Amino acid sequence: MRLPNILLTGTPGVGKTTLGKELASRTGLKYVNVGDLAQEGQLYDGFDEEYVCPILDEDRVVDELENKMKEGGVIVDYHGCDFFPERWFHIVFVLQTDNSVLYTRLEKRGYSIKKLQDNVQCEIFQILYEEAMASYKPEIVHRLPSNVPEELESNLDQIIKWIEEWIKDNNS
Ligand code: DAT
């Protein structure tokens, strides 16, 4: 059976992991957190002194994921999207959170003031939405609000319906 690949993107803290894991558990699709994958495989290329974090080796991440993506049925979660091959994804969701809500979530993570401000600014300027619109066909890019649990539920419902339709359309 053919299954779609789904990209969940957005600023850190908007709820990609929460949505992605729940979606995987309700649909049986595979969930891949690119941050975790990079850490497990040490897929890094240097260290960013300003942000005090390792720099992702994008080529190795793509190589690592290629076979899995070919099989289909993968939910990818990452706060960036311009380095994945465009052909990988059948649909792209950009999660969005109000600034004050996002600020509180990131504060709870213990982010430094600089990291907090940078991420909230990234959200205000819709950087990830712009990146997604520039990297994929605009008609497959959708924004989802991600502030409260009710929105999580309605996002799940919408995506599950879309998956069911996609499976019907691509397996007959
Ligand atoms: P990300 O993977 O984008 O960094 P996350 O899934 O770890 O984000 O979520 C960050 C925090 O926000 C976490 O404590 C769960 C919470 N959260 C996520 N989606 C939410 C929603 N729709 N309503 C309320 N809280 C949410």
C-alpha cells in the first residue's frame, strides 16, 4: 500500500513533536524527529559558538533518511525544511503559536534570553512559513494554529482525514 510522507515544521516549541507522535500513534505512520536522529548518529558538521549548539550536517541527514522516505508513510519533524528534497513530501504543515504562548513554553524549557528572543522573533516573522512556501509547491503548504489542546485535536482530525483521502486516491 502506498502511504504519504508528511512534513511538520515550525519554530521550536510550536508543538511539532506533540502532534507528530500522536499522529503516528493514531495512524501507524512512522515518526522521525530530525533533531533526535542527528544526535543519535552524530550527524553534525561543526559547532555554532553563538547559539552554543552543533551544526546539522544536512547532507548526511538526507542520506540517512532517503530509503525510509522512499518507502513512504513517514512523518518528519524539524524546525527547518529547505534542505530536504522537495519530492519527499506530499504535504507540509507549518505549526504556528501566538508569541506570548510560545514565550512561556520556551521559558519552561530553560532557554537563554537570547535563544528565547530569537525564536519568538522567528515566529513573529513567520520565517518557517516563508521557508516552506519557498521550498515546496505553495498548494501543499498549510498553516495550523497550535496554542491550545483543542487545536491539537482539530489538527489531528484534519490531518487524519487528509491521510485517509490520500490513501484512497493513491491505491485504487
Ligand atoms: P516542538 O516539537 O515544536 O518543539 P513540542 O511538541 O515539544 O514542540 O511542544 C512544546 C510544548 O508545548 C510542550 O510542553 C507541549 C506543548 N504543546 C504543544 N502543542 C500544544 C497545544 N496545541 N496546546 C497546548 N500545549 C501544547
